[in-house]
Amino acid sequence: MKLCLHCESDMLVKKNFFMFKIPAAILLLLVPYGFVICWLPFLIPPNYACKKCGREFRKVKEVDWQVYEKMKQEKEKGK
């Protein structure tokens, strides 16, 4: 499960930027030996946006769902 680094919310949206990656791959096909390197734009990692706090970042916090449930229970007990 992916969590926001700032607010530890699981409401994340993955932004792939296909509107940039596909035209870049097509342009690379036009370059000599472009068929060899046209896959490079797809190696760019996606950005994530948190719906709760509105921040954007590249890396997310990966946790197991059982750990997430424990974190949620601890937050409820703390309130």
C-alpha cells in the first residue's frame, strides 16, 4: 500500500504524463537508431499527488496493509 510521505494518507493519484511520453517516443523514432532508444521516456518514474494535502512527490511510503491498519488504530486511540 502506498502512503503520502507528509500526511500518511492512502488517497494518492498516480500521474504518468503519457501526453509527454508518447510524443517523445515518436520523436525519438525519427532519429537515426531511434527504435533502439524510443523506450527511454517510459523509464521516467511517475509522480504521485495526494488528494488530502495536495502535495506532489516522486517517492511514496510503501507499507503492508496490516501495518497500515495498526497505524490507523493507533491514530484512533490517540484522538
